[in-house]
Amino acid sequence: MPGRAFAAFAALVVVACGSSPPATAPPPGPPASGADPIFTASNVWTQAVDGAALHPQSAAMISRLVALGGFGLGRFQVDFSMVVLDAPVGVAQAPFVPLPGYYTPDCDALPSVPLPAGGAIEGQAGYSCDTSANDCHLIVVDRPAARLVEVYQATVDAGGRVHGLCGIAWNLSTSYPPDVRGDQCTSADAAGLPIAPLLFSADELAQGAIDHAIRFILPNARIRARVFVHPASHAGAPSGPDTTVPYGARLRLRANFPVAGLTAGAQVVARALQKYGMILADGGNVALTARDDRFTTHKWSEVGFDSHSLQSITAADFEVVDFGTVIPLTYDCVRNGR
């Protein structure tokens, strides 16, 4: 979730919705093996870091994170509530209505949003959202238009209009720079990054490979306060000590972790964490974020993976990839034209 007034939502735990998709749901678009599941261009999240240098203070930061309690809820748990919709050719475009307090210049002036029939918002059975208890992300991959639309605090009214507090249209054919859309600029996620390409799916586990970094979150009190590092361009409400990890930090599962002791599905995720790592993108309690399987070809039960499949992995099993310059957090967004 973006920062500023979003701090009040940072500790919410979103519960996945278990309802079945209606018959009118859009056809799924599983990723091809060896490819970014969302973008056609190369980006930082598809760059392997298994050979990258460690940060000089990696051991100290991990030690401090462990001392603070490690991952939220004290375990490496997975949230399955993020819904990613694929827009078919000719999808209806719903008018977009910015909510009061809309974040500018951080967020885009969207005239409309692609809205596939029978879709859903994060944590909900459909497009209507209870924003008092949910982040309500609407995520639509519009491949015909080569764009990814992500909206925070989205809901659809009776007239078919999409309301939201921050909407972003990502260009799927763009390789974004280190400051993404501009330093100090948020997105539909607090770190200023796109959400969808950092989610892993049951389709990827079925194909046997995740070829990108994974989105992860920590409680705000365990994230370094008042700063961020690239590839983040923003931070929400971190309040942790200077000795822990900052927003945008990329953690890598140690190479000698006994992956063979995990289930087959968990091994796929663990190998991705060793090769591509995970990027700190938000504040909250459930560590990893996966894709809701209502609109994917394969299901989590089919690939033998659930929210507790990675719980033998602890914060102490990670190391911090060198992240370069630490950027003070000001919230003064300057867009870079992306």
C-alpha cells in the first residue's frame, strides 16, 4: 500500500477469498517458462542476484531483524489474497473516479480502467470492497494495450465506475530506471513498485520455475525508519531502528539452505528466493505475497502449496544483497516521466 495516510492500514492482515470464479471470468494467461509473467521488458525484478555482492552490514541487519522478531507473526507465512486479472481484447473500460485525497503527483490521472467481467478485487468475491478492512487492490493486466493497471483502495459503484485512492498504469514494454517512476513517488504499493510482477502463482509452481524476485513485507517497526533504497522509490510508515533493513532491500535465501527438505512446490519458491531474492515492498504482518488462484490455470491445492509450506525458513536464513545509496524519505515526489 502507498504511504502517507496509508500508515493506519499498514498492520492489517488480508485474508484470501475462497469463492469460485463466475462463468464469465476472463481466461487465464499463464506465464511462459523462463519469462517475466507480466512485463515483456527486462526489469530489476527479473535480474538474478545469486552472484551479487552482499551488503557489508548484511549479517548485522539480519541479526537485528531476528532480534526484532523476524517475519511478521513470527513465521514465514504466505498471503494468497492478491487477485490478478487478465483483460481480454475489447475489454470494457470503466470510468475512473479519484477518491478524496488522491495522491498526486505520485499517482496517474487515469481516465478509465479495464474491467474484465466477473473479476474481483483483492480479498473480495467481486468488485465491491469494504475499504475499512482491506487494501482492496484492483490489478488488471491489459496485454492488448501493453499496460498493467493497479489501483489501491479500489471499489466499483452501482454505475460501473471504479473509485480509487491511487491508480497507476505501468507500461509492460518499459524497462524502468532505478528510481522507477521517480524518487519519493509511491504507487499502488508503498515502495513505489508494481505489485503483479512480484507475485508468484500456482501456474509458476506447476511449470517448475519462478523467474523473478518476490514481494515481501515486514511489520513497520522492523523496517528502517525515514529511508528507502532502490529499487524502491518510496516508503510507507517504517519506524524501525537504523540497524535493520530499509524499504527496497533485497534479501536472498542463503545458497546452502537445505532446499531438498521442502515439499516440491516449496522448493520452487525457495530456489527463486536463492536466485532472484525478495524485495521489501510494504509494511504488514504476512511475509510473502502470492497470487489468488481463482483466475489461474493451476490451483494451489494442485501444486501442494499452502500458507505454511515455507515455515521452516526463518529470517536468519537470509542475507542482504548490497543496495547502494540510502535515500532519506521526504515524500516529495518528483516524477521522472515514466
